[in-house]
Amino acid sequence: MRRADRLFQIIQIMRRSSRPVTAGQLAEELEVSKRSVYRDIADLMAQRVPIEGAAGLGYVLDREFDMPPLMLTPDELEAAVLGAQWVADRGDAVLAAAARDLIAKISASVPEHLRPFIANPTIGPTLGAPPGRETVPDGIDVTRTRQWIRAGRKMRIRYRDDQGRESERTIWPTIIGYAETVRLLAAWCELRANFRHFRMDRIIAAEFLEERHGRRPADLRAQWTRHFEAERGAGLF
């Protein structure tokens, strides 16, 4: 790795960490000696990069520090393009269009020498998908559902389970997930007083309520994440 790239990577590592990063951790990730890390940190501080900390205690980057947003490495660029291509192939119409626009903006913004990583990535989003299987149509307005998630509003849905049984639920939409050919809506279900996962193609009808559920969307997602990790492998409801 070129030294200039290593300096940039040190900043990226500290930027994504919420805790002080030690020289040992930096050296392990960058595959260099701690002595090299100490020199690199000193050089960054001499260039007025706002790093605080000391050897043995760890280093933190001032959260107000900013860099040009598209100073991407080839690996970061391929990761961004792969994710956008996946959404363009499987997302709802609005997100798919946004993903294609994103790829176009990235292509126009990055330096010329990085554009081949967009035009000819080393990995493709279709490798993990079964051939010839199309996404099942949703029974609900996905774009509006995303808006209700962000706004922290409730929804009332009529749902048909895999046995054909129908039920009405008032839910707090939390996050939309993507399976092989279907989308899933994770939500707090007032009927069950717990989180449930609803296949969006099995939602027969939906009423978008103005009533708010009173939880911050980020807190609700964090609670769902803990539930999902504890109940990993549970079936759909």
C-alpha cells in the first residue's frame, strides 16, 4: 500500500470507530509496524488533521473533520457500485431509479483512473441470485411505507399468512428487508405485542395512519436488531 493511501486509510479507520483506536489496532489492520503508525500519526497531525490521543492510549478523530466525500479506494468503489446495482435489480421502482442515478453520479465524480472499477467490477450482484426468478410483486406501496418508517407513523394492514388465513394488524413499520424474491416488512405488531416479519406480497390492504407510535425510528430499529439476533432463524408471520 502506498504511504499516501495508508494515511488516508488511517483517517477512515478512526472515522468509522466510536472509540479511541490504538496504534496496535491500526498496525494490525494496515499490516505495518506500530513504529510506522506512530510516524504516520505524527505526519497527519503535522498536516493539521485534528487527531487527539497519545501512544498507548489510542487516537480519535475530531467528528467535525471533513474530507472530499468521493475519495474512494477501488475496493470501496466496487462495494458502493455492487450495492447500488443490487438495489437497481431488486429494489422497488423509486429505489431502483435512485440506485441507477447514484451509479451515474459516482461515475461522473470519481477520477478517470477509477472509472474502470465501475464499468468492469470484479464481482457482480447476480452471482448469488437463482437464475430465472423474478421478484414477487408487493401488495403495498413500498415508497410510502419507507416514508412512514422515517416519520414514525403507524399502519393498519390486512395480511394473509402462508396457510391462507387473514388477519388485521396495527403495526409500527420498522425496516424493509430483501429476501431472494420477496420483500419483508419488519414491524412491531400491536396484536402480538412483539416484532413480526410480514411478506409484502401477502399484504392485501394497508391504511397509512397519521398516528405516531411515539418511538424514535432509530431506537425502534435498534430494538428490532436485538430481537432479530436473539430470534435468528424464526419463521415468517
